[in-house]
Amino acid sequence: MFNKLPQTLLFSVTLVYAAFSHAQAPRPAPPAPAANPQIMAAPPQIAASSYILMDANSGAILVEHNADERLPPASLVKLMTSYIGSLELIEGRISEQDEVLVSEEAWRKGGSKMFIEVGDRVPFIDLKRGIIIQSGNDASIAMAEHIAGSEGAFADMMNSHAARLGMDNTNFTNATGWPDDNLYSTARDMAILAQAIIRDDREYYPIYKEKEFVWNGITQSNRNRMLWRDSSVDGLKTGHTEAAGYCLVASAERDGMRLISVVMGTSSDAVRTAETQKLLTWGFRFFETKAFYQPGQVLSSARVWAGVNDQVPVGLADGLMLTLPRGQAEKLDAGISLNGQIRAPIVSGDVLGEVVVRLEGEVIHTAPLVALANVEQAGFFGRLWDSIKLFFLGLFN
């Protein structure tokens, strides 16, 4: 059976005009002026080898180009190093003030540095800032060794988390992004990682927008120039090597809508900044993200046979959030389809049907409708009685 969304989400409005006069015959009301429809501009041309623009909350991809091409990610790798460090903090295996002993291997590493010294004992939280803000290779190796014992073992952890997140075209070989023929990732995978950081690392995510960090008397600025250019940008990370070009993963939030942009293989720092701005400006201008149902919200109930209860509440495990061109949400219509003859036992989370969302008759989204409670199987006589009722229902149907 097809059902409309709740009143707060009704997607059609009927306007009824009436004009009455005691002095003369009724005359039709003048027609309302037609609203000017929004005209969407074409996606911007981006000077990058690969790029993608994703809504952080719905996961919708607004535009992409070569998003699954495997490329060297340079220091974008440090997003995973930092992410794992945050998980260790959040899950209580490490504390912010745990002292990390700096090895000679970490100290000697070339490239960008936090400027920690061999033999130093550095608070874990300061290493995290050194990775995010200063892009320190030395800080990344020190963190990797502290968490996993060695950088190689840490790379194995990185790949396990990448597989868990669905980063299907990524392989990590080190914690820094140091060039390696077997080190690669994609714009899509980096967007997935950024989405995970924003979702799972809320406590430490504000570090990504800090503009500078001082260590060992040396002040270094965050390499993400978008932090100065656009006040809505609050992360995430830059990368650069000769092979990778200039890369940037950025995120911005405006009016409750958060976007993630990834550009890889641009020609300069200025270009990666400008191209990121183009993507974010276009996305915020022409799209909107709306939450229609919350996770676990009861949408309906389903008839249950042979159970101790004859009804079970159903809803969406992940809620319903959609990213659409601006002005299209009012045209949406949603319906519920339940499976036939749902029988106990039922475990919360079992799929019992489907929600289908249509835009002007075209299906644009489907989601599994799940049980929101358990229903145990009835006793012998309860099951027998329901079997008899189902038998006669079958005869009549």
C-alpha cells in the first residue's frame, strides 16, 4: 500500500481561489504570477586529474571526474594516520597526555616536519596536531610506532580500516604518504575517509581548522589555504609530491549542509585552492540536503502471524536523508511496501519491506524497511490458530 509522508513533509499544495461579490456575477480570480524556476548551472570545469564532491551526511555524489582512478595520495595519507590516532583516544587505549618516545627513524625522516627531536617524549595530542597542522612526517612515524610498534605494522592497520570503510581502491604502505609504487588511493576513497573522520571523530575534528601550531619554538601554518579563504571551511588536509601534484581534501558547512571536496593532481597550491572553492560554491548554491525521517522513527506497523504480538513497528534503521537540487524536495512522494505474510519470530532489524521515494513519478531512492522491535513466536495453539486463519484467507484471495 502506498502512503504519503507526514503532514510536515507533504510534497504538494492545492491552492483554491474563490471570489464572491454581492453586486455582480462571480468572476474568476486573476492567475497568480508564475514562479521563476531555479536554473541549475553546469558543474564547474576543474583543473585536476581527479575530483569529487560529496554530501557528508547523505553520501550523495554531486559531481565527479576520474574519482576511482588510482593515484599517489601524498600527505593525504596522514588523514588515515590521524583517524586511527583518534580512534585510539576515543576508545581509551591511549590518553592525550601519553608520552611518545621519538625514535631515530622518525627524527631522520625527510620532507615536512614537526621538528621533534630523537629521544623526546611528546604528548600524543601534540603529535596529532603536528600531523594535521604541520603535516609532520616525523610526527606520523612516531605515532605509528607508538600505536603499532612499527610503521609497517601500522600500515597493516591502515589497510584494515580502509577495507572496513569501503575504500576499495586504496593501499597504504606507510604512515606519511612518502612516495612508493605500491601506495595509492582515489578521490572517492579519500572522500569516504573524510566522511568517516567527520562522523567518528567529532571530539578532535576541530583540530583540522586550527591555522597554526608551535613546537620546539617553530611556528608553522596549516597548509590548507581554504581556512583563510572561506570561513565555512573547517578541514581537512593537503598533500603534495612531484608524482601526486597538489591535492586537497576539504570540508565546509553552511546552514546545516556539509560538503566534502577532493581534488588530486592539480598544478599548484593556488590552483588546488581555487578549484576546491569552485566545487564548494557550486554545490552549496544548487543543492540542499534534508532529513525526512530519523533513524528508528516508527513509520508504520506490520501484521505479524504466529507471534505473541500481532503487530510490529517498522521504520528505517538509518533514517532518510536526501540531497537534491534546490526546490525539488517539495515534489517528492514516498510509499511503503510490506512483505506478505510476515511470520514470527522477528528480530529487531529484520527487513520487512521497502520505502520507495519518487520524484515526479521516477524512483530516486529506496531503503529497507526494518522491524523496530522483537516479536517472539507464539505457543502451539497460537500458531495453529493463525495457520487456520491464513488458510481461509488464502482460499478467499
